[in-house]
Amino acid sequence: MSNQKLIELFLNYLISERDYSVLTKKAYQEDIEQFNVFLQQTGDSDFSKVTIQDVRIYLGELNENKLSRNSVSRKISSLRAFYQFLLRNNLAEDNPFSYVHLKKKNLRLPRFFYEKEMDVLFQVVKGENPLDYRNEAILEVLYGTGIRVSECAGIEMKDIDFELNVLLIRGKGNKERYVPFGHYAAVAIQQYIKKARDPLMKKYQKGHSVLFVNHHGDGITSTGIEYVLNQVIKKSSLTSDIHPHMLRHTFATHLLNNGADMRTVQELLGHSSLSSTQIYAHVTKEKLQKNYRQFHPRA
């Protein structure tokens, strides 16, 4: 079977069986296609004949091209998954990428807002215009639930339970989870629906069920939410810039700083493994060190 056919089979598997997004599929495709080009340029291009020595040469080429450790790690991960698929379907006899273990990179701590900074952001979004109500609701939901921006954009009216104060969230791979939200978020959502969403939907004669809408009444996109957050920062007195994940990082960090256990935070964030959540433990350790130095007489 040709290399191209094997790649197509794997990509179809990612979409049909793993429910991966089109963007994730594209990332895998680029990584595997790049390796395929490397094989064609360096000798035998047959995927099934790749050895650990070929993999080492490929790693050397990636390093020569000055790729970051993160980029190299992602490419190796993509190819490891590809070969696992080939192995399971008897299309290869070995996974040469299973022997590759990159050294751990220096831990990069997630950036987050302090509680006083969040207070500033909530003051900034207050207003009487329809989009002010929307922006406040978006900020309350992102900070109050820790959901991803893409998950926020995908919330539908039927996903909200105001009696139990929970949201049904569809995460990566279409995995569903329930996430609680607090009083502030509940009030902000209800105000937004009454004073912004309903009037906009009526004005532009829209009939969809997406919760958050843009100024034309259409469902807001992830990019639209990023734009909203950037405008909020520009209006504030904060010197920090913002990226969408910062509110998710802030949610997790504040929970842990106030005594939540790691497993609970893992469930709320929708992480499949605890290792993804444990990076936030380093942030809380930083706070412990700061408090220790400030308050202990022998620090």
C-alpha cells in the first residue's frame, strides 16, 4: 500500500473514530507529510521499512533546522501515533518512534491574573449597551468555569441548567462534561439573554440556539471571543496582554490557591489525565514560597 494511502487511512481514522477536529487532523497531516518527504529525499520511502536509525537521522535534521523543542516533540508524537495505528491494523511490524524519548523541556509556568486584576477586568466590562452585557457574561463564564474559548463559543441555550447552575460542555474529541457555574455567572448570563441576545436575535431575525452572539445576532466565533478579551484589556489599566487560555489558567490557579484538590480541578478542566493539570501545582508552590518568605522569621 502506498504511503499516501496509509496517510489517508490514518487521517480518516482521526476524524471518524477519534472525533478529532479538522485543525488537529491538519496538524497530524503536516507532520506525517513532512516525514514522508524526508524519506523520499534520503532513500527508501516505504513507511514499513523505517528503522530507529532513520528516526535518529530525522531528529538530527529537525534539530539542524533550529526547530523548538516543543515543535520537535509534537512531530515525534504525531508520528508515534501514526505508527501505532499502522501496527494495530497490521500495516507495519514495528513502531520506530516508540524508542524516542526527548529530554523534558524546562517547565513553562502558565500565566494567570491575580484576583485584584480580575476585579479590574470585571469593572471594565460593566455597561448598558447590549454588547457590554454580552462581554460581561463571556468574562464571567470563562473565569467562572475554566472552559476553553472554543467550548464557550459552542454553548447552546439547551446546554444551560439554571436550576442546578451547570453547563453541558462539549470538549476535545466531542467528550461531554458538566461544569458548574456560580451566582455571578448565572446573573450575567440571564441579563445578557434578556437585554442583548433576545433583542439582537429579534432585530436580525435569527433562529439559531447558540448562546453567545455577535452584533449581527450570529453565533460568535472563538476569534470573536479573543477580540472581545483584547478590547477588555485595552480598556483596563492593566499592562499585561491577554491570550484566551489565561482565564482558564486563572480559574485553575485560583481554585488550587484556595484549597481545591487536584482531581477536582482536573475534572472541571476536562483534562484526560492528571499530568496535564499538575503544571498548576507549580504555580501554587510559587505562592507558598512567597508567603513563606514574607511571614516566616527564619526565611
